[in-house]
Amino acid sequence: MTDFAFIRSVGVAAIALLIPAAAHAQASGDPQNGLRLARQWCTGCHVVEPAGRGGDSGPPFHEIANRPDRTPATMRAWLTNPHPPMPNLGLSRREIDDIVAYLDSLQGQL
């Protein structure tokens, strides 16, 4: 094996190891902080807790969490660039990850 081929194979292996780690880091969030943020920013339009109170102009969070087409990636995209009538709250990436983690914690709840 030539030096270039060896270096290239080591580089490819390193990237292959880093991609899952980056995906896991992106998917992680603090669901408790997500709940706190949802209580702060979302209850005007959504019920954010299964037995909680909130507005009814948007779907309850447990319904959003259990939509078959909802993924963490689609929720991140939506929260980054929402469409009316949802306002753009200007959430940070960390805040978005936390809200997505909270939504993930609601999967399977009715």
C-alpha cells in the first residue's frame, strides 16, 4: 500500500467514526429544559404537557410528537424556520435540540 493510499484509508476510517458521533451530538438535547422552554414560549398556542393547559390554536405537543412523519430533523427544520401562523421565536440551536428532546420524550403518550 502506498503512503497516499494508507493516509486516505485512515482518513476515511476517521470520518466514518466521527459521523455517528456528530449525529448523536446533534440528536442530544435536554428534555427537561425543553419542557421549561415549551412552557415559556409555546403554551400560548399549544398544550405542551399531556395533562397540562395551553392554547388551542396549535396542535398539542403529544400529537406533534406522535405524527408518523415527524422526525428530529423535521422538527429542527421547522423550529429553525417556522411558517405562519407560528412565529419565529429566534431559538438557539441548543434550545431547539432541547425542545426536540422534549417532543421525543412524548412519543407513545396520548
